[in-house]
Amino acid sequence: MKRKIKVCHVTSVHPRFDIRIFIKECVSLYESGFDVSLIVADGLGDELVKGVMIYDVGKSKNRLHRILFNTRKIYKKAKSLSSDIYHFHDPELMFYGLKLKGKYTKVVYDIHEDLVQQIKLKYWIPKSLRNIISILFKKIENFVVKRLDALVVPQPYMKKKYLLKNKNTVLVANFVILENTQENLSINYANQISFHGGALTKDRGVLNMIKAYALLKEENKLILAGNLKEELLSELKNEEGWNNITYLGRLPYEDVKKQYLNSSIGLILYNNVGQYYLSYAIKLFEYMLNGIPVIMPNFGEWVAFNKENQCGINVDSTNAKEVAAAINYLNENIEEKKRLGKNGRTAVLEKYNWSISENTLIKLYNNLQNN
């Protein structure tokens, strides 16, 4: 009997049931015949879930403790598993990734974001140091990625960028898993409820949304679900548009899916900073799968994406009047709202679903093992 290829996914930052790492990648690999383990650092202990063995090295006291100590514990645990392929997900594990690479072991780096750009937005780094740290990180990253067996990225632009550094770079986009594929979803396009699911910061457009809702009538409602820091929440509550907002906090994914079914517009109103000009956002595809049109930015890749798929309206995210006008337009033109929503759903069913990314990932693993 042929031995199963042993695969070990490694993260020091993400939760054990992270959608990309666990639900999509690890479970897909297990179901495709790989022996899969996942190393995390959350303090919740070891367990076997959906065929994936999860190993926990313990929770860190703080960010510095995690970087200095927990990363080494993760490396030692990973090495002890003697896997054929190691697949790590965090930049702080880069050098340990190099150490895991050997004659009989292959190492993959899953680069979740363009960190060279995102460092410039990190609130916990003093502003005066962000550009310097970004330049230094770029040099370190370039040194490491050239020496790894493969890179996995979620954005088409990132594939073009990293192919220049490592020819074995593949696009494994954050497309959605097709759970609800019946032809006729029960969507009440006549309701005037918009929804935003995901992390909530000023850079990710939370203030843009609320300022727009200050210009809309009371029957227009916005539901927000996601992490929101207390200091920012207090600031937002003083905004005029807050009366039209229902803030639910961070929700389990099953509850988020219920909100999609209760809404008729999805909002993505990022500021044009960092990597937010890239259009392959998870919530974009989730809105589309659920048949609701998307109000999205008018910069970067968002314009071409919407031109190709006709699934929403591009707006100046920082122009409250323009955003409010787009919301009003959709709510007053039900057939157009329905048309855009159906276009988006069709696009996901045909070309933006996880089975496409899954095939790419499995092909990469098979190639690594055969070369």
C-alpha cells in the first residue's frame, strides 16, 4: 500500500479553524488523500477534526513573546512530525521555514497579504518607523522566498509580483466553497438592508459607510458584523449615521451566512491604501454567491473586475454622497439590483469557487512530491 504524503500546515497567528488554512486548504488536502496536520498556538489543546490532526504549542503572552519564543516551539514541533511538505502561513516563520527545508522535505510559503504594503498601515508600529521596516522586510522576504520550493498567493497581482522571485508561485485565491447552489435563492430584493461582514477599521471603510448612512432615510439600514476596537466604536457612536446601523460584533460564520440571506446589498468601501486596491476579497465572493449586488471602490482592480462581471456599482469610497446615491439607486431599482446580484452569483458558480483553487493546490502538492 502506497504511503500517504505527510503534510504539515503551520501558523503562529491564525486561529485553528481559519477559513483559508483549515476549512479550505487542510480539509481539501485530507479529502484528496494526504496525511494532514496543523500546528497552531492558541492554547486550546490538541484535537482531531475532519481528519486533520491539530497540534497546539500553547498561547503566547503577547506579540513579542510569540515572535521570540512561540515560533521556535512551533518549529520544534513541526520538525518532530517529519513531514514531507511543510506549508507555513506567517512571515514571522520565514527563517524557520528555511530551516525545515531539506533533501527530502519541501517547504511552501502561503503569503496571505502584500505585507510590504500593509506594514505601512500597522497601527502598532510607530508611523516614523513604518517605511523603514517595510524596506527592511522586503529585503528579508526577497532573500527567503527565492530559496523555498513554492509560494502560494491569494491575488492575481501577487502572483505576477512573486513569480519574479520564485518561478514556482501559484494563485490559490480565496474563492468560496459552494454550499448553497440551488438555482433560486430566496432573496428579498425589495428590502433596504445592506451588510458588511469582516474586520472593521477606518482603512477598511467603516467610517465611509456610516457617513453615507447619515445621508439616507431611516428605512435604509446597515448591518455590521466583525471586530471593532472599543476606541473606534466609541468614536463611531457619535457619528450622525450611527442611528441607521446595527452592530452585531464578531459572528460565527454560520450566523454571517444568515445575514447574507437577510440583506440585499453588500458593501466594500475600502480606502485606497496598502493592498486594498486588490479585488479578490473573500467577502466580495460571499456577497456574489448569495446573489446580492456589491457597492465597491472605483480604484485599482475593482473597476476591471466589475466591468467583467457586472455584479455591482463602483463608487468613490470616501464620497458619502456618491455612496448614498448608489445605495438609493439600487433600492429604487429592484430589477437592476436583482440583475447585478444574479450576475455575481453566476460568476461565482462558474469561475470564482473553491473547487478551482483546490485543484491548483493539489496539483502543486503532487508536482512537489514528484520533483
